[in-house]
Amino acid sequence: MTEVRRDPLAIGLGALACGAGLGGATITLAQLLVKLLQGRLDPDRYRDAAGDPLLAGLLAGVAVAGMFGWRRSRPLENLWQSGVIGVLSTVGALLVGFLAAVADRLLGSPGLIAWGVLSAVIGTAASRWAIAGATAGDEGRVMGDGS
């Protein structure tokens, strides 16, 4: 039986960027939703209609970042490293969400939309990088096929 070679650097950095990108995209989506609601609703009725979608989006983004950071780093043999990657991806998602607010102030709604799309694209590409690092040197097998 052949041993699967893994690239721990690709797994770790890919998982970190995946969590930060997808979590940041979730936070950016919440910011866009809040901006749309504020534009359509009276400021007095805004809180009654939506509660606090920004806080809900922030919590969802942190959860998405932690989950993807942890999940994509599972091929690492050290549990401590997976945990640190999960925590660092949540911090990265918060940073991406903060930079989305800056993009909104500087570029308006188109900048916010572009930032969200860019975050999602980077998160998806990083996820593929982490998966490729987990299966490095294993070209003949498909992940999850049981062989």
C-alpha cells in the first residue's frame, strides 16, 4: 500500500485563506443586505423589520470561517494546528469584513459587491489549493472513493 504524500504548507495556507475568504464574503453579504434595507426602509422602522442583520451576518461569517478553516485543515495530523488555523481564519474573516466596510465607504455599493465576489473567489480557490495539498502525489485516486 502506498503512502499518500501531503503538502502541509498548502493545506494550512489553503485552509486559512479558504476560511477567511468565505467567512469574509458572508460578512460582506450581511453588510450589503443592511445597506439595501436602510435604503428601502424608514430609519425608525428599520430595527423593527430586521432586528440586527449585521450582527447575525457577523456571527454567521465567523462560524463559516471557523468551520471551513477547521474542515480544510483536517488532513494535517496535528490537531493543534487545525485548531489554530480555524481560529486564525475567523480573525481573517473579521479583517476582510472590516476592509469591506472601507471599500463601501470609498467605492460605494459597487465596491462592496466587488469585494464580496473577490472574497468568495479567493476562498473557493484556496479551498481547492488545500484539497490539492491533501492529495499531493496521489494523482490516481479520487478523494473519498474509499481506495
